[in-house]
Amino acid sequence: MDLGSEETQRILSKYKFRDVAVEELQKIHRKYAGMKPSTGTYTFSDGTQKDLLKLNGVLPVNYEGRSYNFPIQLWLMDSFPFTPPICLLTPTSNMVIREGKHVDARGRIYLPGLHNWDHPKSSVSVLLTEMIAKFQEDPPLSAKATENAKDPHELLAFVSNLKINEGGVRHHDQPTNQVSVIGGGDLGMACVMSILSKCKVDKLVFVDVAESSTKGGSTDLGIFSLPKVEVSKDLSASAGSRVVVVTANTWSSEQPYVSVVQTNVDLYRGIIPNLAHLSPNAVMLIASQPVDIMAHVAWRQSGLPPTRVIGAGCNLDSERLRHVLDINLNTHKPAWVIGELSDNKFAVISNIGLSSSAMPEIAPRSSSTKPLLDRAFELMKNRGQRSWSVGLSIADITNSVLTDKNKTHSVSTLAQGWGGIAAEVFLSLPCIMGANGSTRLAGVSLGKEEDSKLRESVTSLSNLMGQLRM
């Protein structure tokens, strides 16, 4: 493999593990001599660019007795081989991409080997072998139909057990009410059990993410074989979900706060785009911490509309607040805790009673509502956010989506434009949740104290987002 050009050496010098990367490239050449290295500038989904090495070549794939060459391109990140390559199909002008389980409409390739990448056990050579096997099952390219090209083999028209509808490609036997929980540990388990208890689901997929620090539970779920629960370590099992709950974290108290959050962002980079590709019509519900930041990150990485990416946010606090007002203070009106999930959160109340069928509205702050809400907050103190409590809250939001309930929850959502917020930030606001995601309630004038807390949170969240590498 020729790596001697001046440009190649210049870019290689910026790789964090240069010598290991070169050794891995030589191994690739010995097994797949047709994969040729070159250099280029890769543009990431957030618009940032980086000069990287890439491999171009063709994969020989046998399908129904014929051999096909599928052109591919592998972009090698500057932390290669400890991070997986970005893999793309590069069809010629007479080819079209067949979107499916392992390939999206733009030609990006998604495989279990990429998701579970763990060098040195993982390598490009092993990945290419897996790619060939998957493409033999479901070819990702076909020839463009022309007057002179009507051979069914040439067109690769065979589609096994699939049908096309407005949501894309789906299996005939795919459940309509599928929910997936991504990330193990106590919170993941709490979400699984709560959703099973609260929601009517046809199937619940539990994916224990290898890279997450919140591991565990999948073995026990597998042992006891709960009805409707599928345990997997492969994100592709989540395909076709109506709700995708993400609880995965890489939390460590031994790192500076920004570094800890960055590790979560890096974890999401390998998870969120895949989940969005596999369930393009899902509502994505984020429970990873810090929830306002991670919901924002998930929205950016997923490419989904902001109405379909939300964080669990202050929903738990809001349900507790409503209970305290109703039972302890005999006030029967909806109320919500809004703002950043921190000491800057505060309460608002509706001007419409619980029994009313009218659209809920946030009541403007007044001298009569403030003492009431302050008292309710006082009664809620020291309740904490334990895993089982958060799991119950997430199940409640999930149920509103699955049943198109149009219940108002306080969830972390894109707040830009609400109440004069100009910055692109996520924080908790009252949102009507239904089958198509979230719809914010209209903003109102806040009291001076509450407005100050909101502005402080906007500044804090914006500053933290500015320090993160998407």
C-alpha cells in the first residue's frame, strides 16, 4: 500500500495513533489489495470539516449465482483504528441506492461491527467481510432501469419479506407498537419495567450498549424471558420503533465536567444517527445526563425534526408538583416545572382547571399564584430523582405518544423563539405530547425572578454547548 505521498504523510502525521494506523492499513492491503488509500476533506453533519485518509475500492458480492462489484468508500477518523470508519456506498451514474436495514438513502452503511467496534478485536478487514455477507443477503445497489436493462438479476429487484409504505421499508411482521430502550443499568431496567406496566406495546426491545457505563440487566431479562421483551446488543433490533428511549451514559466522577459531557457526546455519535436511520418516524426520548444538553446533542446528530427529539427534563418534577397541588393544597389546575433541570427550574400553573377540555394555557405570573407554587415546591423538596421514579416518568411520556393522548408534559425541547429566547437551546417547557411528537404551549410573561433564572440557564447551556465537539 503506497502511503509515501507528501499529502498522505502530512495528514497521517495528525493521526493520534499514526504507527498503529499504518500497521492496520498494511493489514487491509494484504487481504483487500483493491482498497486504495487517498486523502480528502470530510464534511460532518454539523458542517465542520476535517482532512482525513480514505479508502476506495469495490466489494465483490455474489447474489443469486452472479457476481457484482459494489463501490465503497471508508473515511478513517484521526483516532483510527480505535474508532470505526465512516462507510459509504459510492454508486456510479448507472446505479441507484436501495435503502434498507444497513444502508440509508444517502449511501451511509450501518452494521453491527461498526456499532460494536472494539480495536484490536475489530478491524477493517473483519468489517469488510461482514459487509460482503450482509450485502449478499440484501444488495444495497441496483442498476437504473433502462429500455435495454430489464433483466431481473441485473436490476437486483428481489426484495425479501419487505413492503414499501410512506414510512420507508419495513418487514411484513413488524409490530406497530414497538418501543426500544437503549442503555442498560438501573435506569434502563426501570424504563423497561415501567413501560411494560404502563403502556400497551407489541414489542419492547432492550439494547445494552457496550460502550455505556450504565450496563447490566440484559442478562437477567434474557434469563427470565419476559413476554414481549427482546434483549439485544445490536441497534438494528430497534428498527421500526415508535418511541426510542435513550438512557446510555458514560458517566465518570473522575473527569472534569465538560470532559464527562464530551464522552457522552462521543458515545451518542455512534448511536443516535443509527437509531434515527432505523426508526425515522420515531419520537426519540432522551434520559441521559445532563438531559437538556444530551437532548440538544441528539437532535443535532439525528437530523430529526425538533418536535420528535425530546428529553425527560422536568416531567417527573411536574407530575409531583401537580400531585402536591391537587392533594395537599386542594388546587385542581395543571402545573408544570419548567426551565433547566437544575436549581434554576421554576413552576408555572395553568389558568384552566383539570376538568376542562379546553387547550391548556400557562397563566401569567401573579401575586396570588407565586406563594401557592412556592409552597408546593417546598413540599416537594428532597424527593430526588431515583431510577425507578424517572422510569415511571418516561413510561408516562411514552404512553402519551403511543396512545396519541395529547397530554401536556414538561419535557426538554428546542426553546428557541419561546418567551423571547433567541439562542438555540433545549430546556423544559410544557408540550402537548402525541403520536407526532411535541407541540409547545405558548409563552407568557414571567416574573422578574423566573425570567432571570431562565436567562441564566440559556446562557449556561449555550456556553456548555459551545465547548462540545459534535
